[in-house]
Amino acid sequence: MNKHRLLTVLISLCCTISFNSCIIQQVADKFIRDEYPGERPPHVIADASGKPANENWIKVNPYDLPPSGYLQGRIEYAEDGLPYGLPCEFSNILVSPYEPYYQLDYTNSKVGDKVWDPYTRKPFYVPRFMTIN
């Protein structure tokens, strides 16, 4: 009798997980887009032993600033005190944790990599989130 009850619970659990994953994917598809419209935002600068891997900084003209990303969610911090970037509605795009919160392309970076915002010249980490495509 217990085996039958366990089997019933396992089957219902598998069905629930399968159903929920379908719903989650449909919701994510409405909020996360694959393509970034227009020109891609600048790539974040990779970190090399506590320093930027290159000096490809972007000069900011205060009268000609690129469009700012929306600050979505709370900024989280790593154990060493550096913030994590914030997820965006586009895949492979994140929002800088520093004002004015520009959208940055992190295509060649991995989750947890230390990177540099090319506008503010401040380091942060690529966030621990899944981009659902």
C-alpha cells in the first residue's frame, strides 16, 4: 500500500513540475527578449588580476549620454563588497549597478566574472541569474 501511495505522489510531483516549467517558460518569453534593438550597448571590460584587461574606456559627454537602463530589482553585493549587475529584459544584457545604470553587453563573460563598467570605471560581478532563451 505504501509503494502505491509513493508512486502516486511521485507521478503527481513530476506532472506538477512539468506543468510549472511550461508556465514559467511562457512567462519568461514575454519578459526576456533575445535581440537588443538598435546598436548593441558597450561590452563590459573583463578583469585581469584586479585590473581592467584593457583600457577601452568610454569617454562620457554629459550632454550626449547613451540611453540609461531601468534599475530593476535590488542591488546585491558579493562577500568582498562589490555589487552584482542587474538582469535586463534582453538576453546577454545587464544593467550596471552604478548610476546612471547603463545597459551593458556581457556576451563573452561568465556568471560570477569580475568586470568593469566602461562608463563609470568601477568593477562589479556578472550576476547569478539564468537568461532564459
